[in-house]
Amino acid sequence: MTRFSAAQASREPAEDPVSLTFEAPGRVRGAFPPGVAHPGRVTVACDGRSWATVPVRADGAGASFTCDLPPVGLPTQVRVEVRDADRILGRLTAQSLPKRNAGGLDALSVHRVCDSPLFSVPWMQFDGARLTISGAHLPPAGNPDLLSVCFDEGVRFTFDYGLQSPEFENHFWYWPNAGLSNFVLTIDLAGSRPGSNPFRFTFSYPGAETGLQDVPVPVRSIGRRISVPADMSLSVCFPRDATQLTRVQTWSNDQSVTFTGYSTFRALEALFAHYGVANRTGTAILDWGCGHGRVTRHFIGHWRQAQISGADIDAENVAWCGQNLGGRFTTVPLFPPTDLPEASFDGIFGVSVMTHLTDEAQAAWLDEIARLLKPDGIALITFAGAAATAFSSVFRSAAWWQAWEARGFDDAQHDPALDGKIGNDTYYRNTLHTMAYTRAHWSKHVEVVDIIPSAIGYQDMAVLRRRR
């Protein structure tokens, strides 16, 4: 990290209580002397406009804070002020530089593709009275002060946000103040009112629905809504061979699979309801790419009137599901057709399947999905779009990024997660494509009703029907 000389960054001549330094390409670091009273957070302004409010952290050497400045495309002089309410604590003028990763990709190129703050909520703990949820959420517009969580009325909780996150800072290199992404949400179940719902919350921030004008209003918040399993029986019986859990998500464990699987189920359930597929006698649902039943188990447990089926190319996981989850599970070939009957499903969902298929395999499976859907059936199929591509940007070069934007599709990278499991070690890919590519190419096989950005984690959701 480069510290600028006085010729490149200068403090204003004032008796400021904060010592400020500038670190290239665009970070301000502030320090309070030991023994000097300091606020719990400060607001950083750039060229007279408030930019971000960041926490001040104390240790034996005093108290300090860091704040990334707005990303720039060219070297730009910035006048920085640090404030506590109306009091100016320090001033600095510096030249902010474009930020680039190791492959020469600049941050603004990533922002142009995905300017939404991504998040991950995989962990929970319960002590008998309090439920603790932990994860990370990028600061909206680079400002940790803008993020909040919303519950139904009557839920008692605390939200500690802006905690240090080295993992997010590294992976989301392009996002200002990504290093302040961690949070701890503590839900006081005993202190919440009767009839309230402490098991569902939504992330909220200004501009959360920007760019979603084409998405139906009732489902715009689907991707920001988190559902927490309240039934301990949902944690019973997972594969004991850890590779069955980590085959696709390498960080998965029993706890994260329970939590994320349940939250994904609730999102799919809400989407099915919006598009007319409900839990009733005669309804048939297919989990296409069921794996070890991370989501299927919740449909089986909650949609008891419906007939739930799962299908996967991974015979080992399919066999485990059939032996342990109930429902109907089928091993399918790498390329269709399958043995499943035509026009037999009211709803099909596939989470993180198209994300691993070549364009040829995608086209073949879209035709099969259309064949399997009833005339009024709905398919909810995720793909790795803008958010997933931004997530991968830490590994991408400027040349790769330009080529992906031009073509809108890339399936060149091999994913070894299923090597030795499906009989073809070249089949499984890491596939990324734009929303425009998805509409243009998938609509040759099915009707693309809607696309919901970041509906399930970092993946976009395509809502599909048979072509009429």
C-alpha cells in the first residue's frame, strides 16, 4: 500500500484532532491520539458532499478509522473532510487513482455491470432465547450507514453492522468500504411480541429497487429477504460424506445448508405463488438439479399436498435423497431426454444448474424443461448473470471482461466439483452470461416471462413458460 508524500496529499493547516493520511489508490486513514476523546463513528465528505459514515475503532494505541473514497476512472483531486456532526475533525487534499485488480481490470468497469451491494448470510446460532444471524453485506453506495434490516412489527432485535471483513474486502476489491461488510443480527425471541414473525427480515437501503422497473412489484424484494428456519427438525439427516455437501458450494456445512436451503425454499415458494403455482392436491414440483436435497427437503416437508420430485446427474446424491428424504428422485443423463413424462409438472425449479452448463447443454435442457412443463406450468431457473460475474471479478483480467461484455457469455472455465462423479470431467463448467444473452438465446426454446436480478444469492432468476 502506497502512502502519498506531501506533494501528492496535503493536510489543511488547522488544529485538527485527527491525523489523516492517504493511501493509494483511494483510501483515507485517520488516527486519534491516545487519551483523546473520540466519537464512535465519523462522516467522510468528498468535495463538500457527505460520502460515507464509518466506525471508529479503539485499541491500546488510540483510535482509528479507514474510509475508501468514491471510485474514479482517471486520477482525480479530492478534497476530504472528516466530520463528527457539524464539527470538522480533519481535512486532506489528495489525488485519488483508478483502482485495478491484479489482471488490470478497473473497478468502474465492474460497477457498470453490477452496481448493487451483494451479501452473504450463511450462519446462525440459537441459545434458547436469542437467535444470532451473522454474515456480510456490502455497504450500499459504499456507505455502511445506509443499511438497515426490517422485521414485522413487534420483533425485538439489534443490528451491529460495519464490522471488519477481510474476506469481503479481498473478494469485492472493486467495492468501496467492502472491508466494513460484516454484521451480527441478534433477535430477542423472548422479548418479541406474540404474533410477530422474528424468522424473516429484509435488507433495506435507499435505491434498493433501482433498475427493477421491469420486475413485478410484489417480487422486487425477494432477493433481499432472508427466511430463518424455526423448526429444528429441518436440521435432521444430512449426508455424512462431507463431499456431498461441498460438491458445489465448497464452504457448505450442516448449519449453512439448513439455513440457506430454507431461505431459498421460501423465496421459490413466494415466486411460485406470484406466478400461480400453489401447494395443493395435484400440484407436481420438480427440483431439477436437486443435489443432496438442500432445497427439495423443504418442499417435501412443507408442501405436503403436492407431489415433489428431484432429478440430478449425480447418481450418488440422488440415491441418498431417495433413501432419506422421501419424494421421488431420478438420475438423469448429462443430455436429455429424460424418462420423466411429458407435461407432468406445474412447477420446475433449478438453482445453480445452468450456471454449470455449456451453451449446447443449456439449449438441450431448455427444450426438455419445456417438454416437462404442463401448458400453464412455470419454471424458475437461475443463471449466473451480472452479480455472479462481479463476484468473480477478482479473478478476471481486463481482456476477459471486455470479451465477456462483448459476447455476453462465457463457459470456458472447467469446474472440477463433479470430477469422477458423472462420467465426463469436461461437462461441468463455470458459466456466466448477461441478461440480454439470456433473453435472446433462451427465448428460442421457452417463453422468458421475467428476469429477477439476484433473486437467489448472486444468481439471477429467469421465470419461464412453454412457448404458446
